[in-house]
Amino acid sequence: MLLHLDCRAGVDGQMALAALAHLGVDFAPLADLLAAAGLACRIDVSGQTRPSGPGCTVAAVCSAGGQNIYHLSDFAGIFEKIDMPSRMRQRAHAVLTALAGGYAYAQQIPAGEVQFFAAAAPQVLMDALGVAYGLEVLGVERVTASALPWFSGQVQSPLGPVPLPAPAVAFLLRGKPVFATEARDELITPVGAALVHALADQFVAGPDGVVTACGTGYGSRPQGAGLRAWLVEHTSSGADHTLGGHEAVIQLESHIDHLSGEDLGMALTALCALPEVLDVLWLPGVGKKNRPAGLMRVLCLPSQQHCVVNAVLRHTHTLGLRVQMLERVVAPRHAAAVEVAGQQLPAKEYVIEGQTYVRPEADALQNLARQRGLGVPALRNMRRKS
């Protein structure tokens, strides 16, 4: 399942929670999980209709219960007390890490030294966990987002004029598509920018697939527009291979220079053996400081991205993994059988430019070669002669 965020009217934590609530997410079980960790929290949801149509607003109330929540490490400690899926924990932690990174830039200090205001920290925690929880409940594998509104100006605060975008927001918007707007307001808060930065896999003009639901989240300000979240079923996760065509694939890649030859070989073997992996490629080269390095590329279908990302991280311990959505052309093919050295082997029959070809499956060819005490090239040559 894909979730597309239409952020043209802005985005903040409350709007995101409200949009998920409008999509049907019940946050009561999350409150129970937090209570078990010593946090008294709840999300009150109200229906509301504005010029953009029906939607929801939320009021999140959270108390730390005497726990100190000042730094990023404090959030991580609380997460360890909560029984939740690993993907939910990873998403929530990614949001808070992004937010700390934005504040660190604004204050020019290390992210670990960023101190969240005691009164605001529980709310920030609730926003990050609530959105991660909602994505988990809805079964969202992938998040896309629209371009983001940009207003260059300033607003007044009790401490004086504040430039917009705020420094933390400006830092988190780097590398993201934006458009100019006349709205003289803070349409993107630091939490909203952190949510988009951490959770959006791709920025696109609109959702691609079959729309199954739309949720609209309104913030506390009275403006008519809100954050619209579209729940979309993939339609291009795989082509009909018997007919051929186009399909979307995910390409994961990373530069690897920290593994020994043995560890690298075992990682490649483990990834190639996964049924969710379409292909694995290793390109050797030279990296920084003339260290031997290489480029690892792994292909999978969008629906398998979460599983394959975890596998790549598990087997390589790389600290950086780039993700791209690509389109590939699939030639028409179907399962067949072909005779090799007097034995029928499973094969692929495929068509290119109207010509039909048959290729034995590599595993079957390898097994037959082992049985006959031959090399695979000998079997291939036998088949050509026949």
C-alpha cells in the first residue's frame, strides 16, 4: 500500500495525525502502549468540514509522567519500553532524528546536544509515534509527497520577527521540490518538515495507482485547506510476464568498503538466495583515500522494499542505502521445458522481435552438470549441437 501526502497547504504533526484519523486509524491502542511505558497520552479526534471538504482535527494530550525527555537519547530510551513493530520504531526514530538534525543546524550544535523544551517534548513524541503507528495500521509500505509550499518572509513572535521558513525547516527542505506561495504563515513546521524528510520515499506530482481512500487533516489554524493523504493500491508492482510490458522496480545501492572478501561473498550469496530479490550486482572500484571499494545494487519490486532493505542492512551493515524507483521493460516469457543431454530441464521461453527463444534455467543446468561430472559449458555446447 502507498500513502501520498498532498502538502500544498502545508504540513505539521497535528495535520498528519488528523489525516490518518480521517483514514480510519484508531489511536486508542497507541495510548495503551504508551501507558505501559509510563506515558499518559491520548489523541482526541473531531470531525470538521471546511472549504476543502470533510476532514478531522486532533488534540493530542501527552504527559511524560515524571520522565525527563530533553534529548534524542531520552526518546530512544522510551521507545525501548514500548512493545511495537520494528518498522514503526524505525520510522518514529527517523522523524525525531531528522527533527534534532534541523534544530542542531539552527543552533550550530551536535544533534545529541539538542534540548527539547520539556513542555513540547511529549507532543513531539506523540506526533512521531502517532504517524508511525498510523502508517503501520494502514499497512503503508511506501510514502510519496507533493512539492512543498515556500514563503520567504517573516512573522512576528513574542521574541520578535522570525524568518520563514524557520532555520530548522529550511535545513530539512534542502533537496526537496518547493513552490512559491503568497500565504503569510508558517505552513510547514519543524515537525512537519521532519515527517516529510524522514518518511517520504519520493516526491511526485500525484499518486500512481488505484485510490482507495482519502483523509484530510486540518490544523489548529482556521485556514480552509488541510493536509490530504491519499491511500493508493499499487497497479505497477509487477507486469504480466506472459505478455510483457512495463513494471516498477526499486533499486537499492550502496558503496561498500568495510567488508572483508569473505563477508562480502557471504552477503552477496545471502541476498541472491532471497526470493524477494530480483537481482544483485557488484561493481568493484576504488573509493575515498584509494581504498578498495565497490558498488552494490539490489533490485526488488516495490511491495518487497521493506523486506529487502532490511536484508541488505542485515548482511552488509552499510550505514547508507540509496533508494530509487525505476521502470523496466519486461519481455514476454513463460515457463517451458527443453531437452539437454537427453534430459528434460525447466526453461524460460521468451520472445524478442517476434522470434522465440528457449533458455534452460541456470540452477537446473548446474544440477545436471554436477550429476554428469561435466562443466556447464559442456552441456550448453551439447544442446547447440542437437
